[in-house]
Amino acid sequence: MGSTDRVIRVILAIVFALLYFTGTVSGTLGLVLLILGAIFLLTSVVSFCPLYAPFGISTCKKA
């Protein structure tokens, strides 16, 4: 996973958390966004997205 991909995921995770915790988005949609944000944050930390592997996607710059 490339650094741009990681930064975008962290930003989205923060936005989703802010939307949920400020009450802008609530209910089922809020929980789904919160869980999705947690997944984005986790995949950013470990630098691996399990959905990229089966599709052969790589966001890393080639050396």
C-alpha cells in the first residue's frame, strides 16, 4: 500500500469518526461508517489491504 493510499484512509477514518461522534450521522449508517473507518485505520497501520491481493492491485510506487 502506497503512502498516498494510507493518508487518504486515515483522513477518511477521521472524517467518519467525527461524523459519528458529533451526531451528524447516526443509527445504522453511523455504525457502518464507524466500522469502515476502523477498518481503514487498521489497514493503514499494517500497510496491507486484503481486498487488493485477489485483484492484483498495488498502490506502491515501483522502484
